[in-house]
Amino acid sequence: MNIMQVTVSRWGHSLGIRVPKAIADDLRLTEGAVIDIEPLDGGFVLRPAARVPITRYSLADLVKRMGSADMEPREIDWGTPRGAEA
């Protein structure tokens, strides 16, 4: 890919650049993507941030954990019954 020029713009108290669509598509960047910025030799390098693996649980695993002693609800004494709740 060829070098592209972009304009630095004010964004609140910060400065921002727009990533051209061709580069965003090539790097699979989407809105909200997190990137790393590294100063390098009087310039900087932008890279997509390393993705943190997301732990996924199955419903069966979550149900198994519900049977553990730390998941048992404790009783709370709310006093004597006042209606038909008992």
C-alpha cells in the first residue's frame, strides 16, 4: 500500500487523524477498535492492539457452578408473616 497523507484535526483537547477507508479495510479496523501508538524515530507507528482472549462459558458449565456451596442462598429473617406470604 502506498503512503497516504491525512490532516491532523482538533478533537476536544486532543488531536486526531482519520484513517482512510482503504487502510481501515486492509487492517480490518472498525469503529471502536483499540489501537496501540508507539513513538518511533521522530514519528509514530499505529498497530491494532493485541486482542485479550474472552472466556466463554457454556450454559452447562454455569449450571454446574450453581451447585457449589458458595452459591447457596442464605436465609434472611424478615420477622413474622403479615399476610399470605408464608
